[in-house]
Amino acid sequence: MHVSQFIEKYYPEYYSWNEYPADRTVGFCKVADEWGIFSNFAQTPITIGGVTFYSAESLFQVMKFSDTSARKAIYSYKGQGLKMQAKHLEKTVGVREDWGRIIVDALKFCLAAKYEQSEEFRKELERSRGKFIVEDQTTFTKPADTYGAKLSKDGISYSGPNLMGRLLMELRDKGKLEYVLPEGTFDFSDLG
């Protein structure tokens, strides 16, 4: 099943196509860009149960797997190699059985932990107040995926599901994200 199908089935409140006026939007794509700290790949270490993750993306990708060898393999990667390794392991080992049912809650957990542990991230979220946040996928050759949005050819608006941007705005505006995850989800002792 594709991520969007999981969102539609288990998180219908996040299953929609949205429009954002470009002149009132901050977009992020690459970590080196102005708003790059919003990316899950930004180097904002997160420590959970004594185990430190390089980034929110590292934590998120590890959470996909129940297999210890897959979790250790993912944990050892940084940057884009992390995502490629995770995609490979999704095909060869398989993700945890309940991943589709918890994917958004797992993402919320990662963003909430990043928010709690990174002052720079909190400051940048506050600086974006009054603006829409979009994971900018304009340079992608494919249509916008579940996580982002693309700028229209006329430059007037962004459109797409923009799950990441929506969660970031929710976190900024509420100061927290609500999530429910199964018992044992936060046990990373196999990585220590």
C-alpha cells in the first residue's frame, strides 16, 4: 500500500489536497536552505531513552522496522543514504506490521521530540508564525507526494497534500502534537 492510502484509511483528517498562497508561504526543501531546519534531515540530534539519533528522519526511519538488524542498519546511516537504505530494507525485510496504522503518529512523535530538544528549531518555527509552511517539491519531476506541495507555474500558489507542512504548522500553533503509539515503540535499547 502507498503512504497516501494509509493516510486516507487511518488518518482521513490529513488526507486532502491543499492550496497555499506563495506570498504568504515559507518553503523548505534542502537542509542548507533558509528554512532547512524544518526538514527531517536537518542535523538536530534527538535522544530517546539514552539513544541519540542524528536527525528526526533517522528516528522516523528506525521506527518503521521491528527487525533488529534492519533498525541497526538504518541507525548507522546519515543523510540521503538513510532513506535509500530504508527503501531497500522495506522491500527485503519489510516494515513493522502496524506501520500504516501508526505512520502519522510516528511522524508527530519525531517532530515533537525535535521541538522539545532543539531550541533552534523552536525559534525558526516561531519566526514562521503568520505564514504557511510547505515542504517544497517544486523541483521534483513527479507530482507532489503525500508530504509536500509544488509551486504553480505562475508562481501564485503551492498545491499538494503537504503533510509535513501541516504538521509543522500544527506544532507551531499548538506548541505540541498529540499522538498515540503502541507500547514498546520507544524502546531503542537494541541500538545502544
